[in-house]
Amino acid sequence: MQGLTLQYSSTQTKVRTMPNNALIIVAHGSRKESSNTEVMHLGEKVKALVEADYDVVKTAFLEFADPSLEESIKASVNEGIREIVILPYFLASGNHVTRDIPAIVNQISMMYPDVKIALKEHVGSAEGMAPLLSSMAL
């Protein structure tokens, strides 16, 4: 959580100021609305888990659904966000992961040089993926 820390004798209080950081989970998107809704619900669950670290958590899509990644980043900047983390919700490093998402991030980074945009590795590359799949199979 971004904000000021005020200290009074032995107690500390977090005071939330203007939102300063955001996590954007970007998925492919689907023609099937229920699939897009599933991603949005996952975003809400992640938000509950990371609310101490991120002021804003959003979902975005590359195709077939709104908001697009570009729209989510621009909306965040317009809300005053100055640090954005992009988390690609993809299992493999296909063209969207290796080409499309980095191109969008680079293009928007040039538009907003005062905003720090960090692109994380795609979900499928996470070290915890194999143990997750193993636990689901048992």
C-alpha cells in the first residue's frame, strides 16, 4: 500500500494518499463471455490477497473483450497511478507473451515516461506451476 506513515509515540498509522501503484492482470480474452467473467473474478480474488501492496488491481484483455491492456494502462495513469505492474495470465510464451504485450508496454511507456511500467513473466513460467499441477492431479 502506498501512502504516508505517521508515527505517534509507539504507534504507526498508514494514511492512504492518492493511488500510486496498480497491478494489471492481462489475459487473452474470449468470445465466450463466461470465460472473460472468470478472469475478472480471479482478478477480484487476487485483489483481496494483494491489497496491502497494490492500490489498484485491474484485469485487461488482448482480444475479444474489454477493457484492452492499453485502456487499462491509460485509465490507471488518468487515475494518478505512477507505478504499474503487468502480469500476463498466459500458460505459454506464445506471440502474445513474447511480442504483443511487450510491444504495448513499450509503446505506452514512451507515451508516459514518468510512469514506471514493469512487465512480469507469464503465469506459466512461475516456479510454483509444477507443484500446483501436481497437487491438482492427486
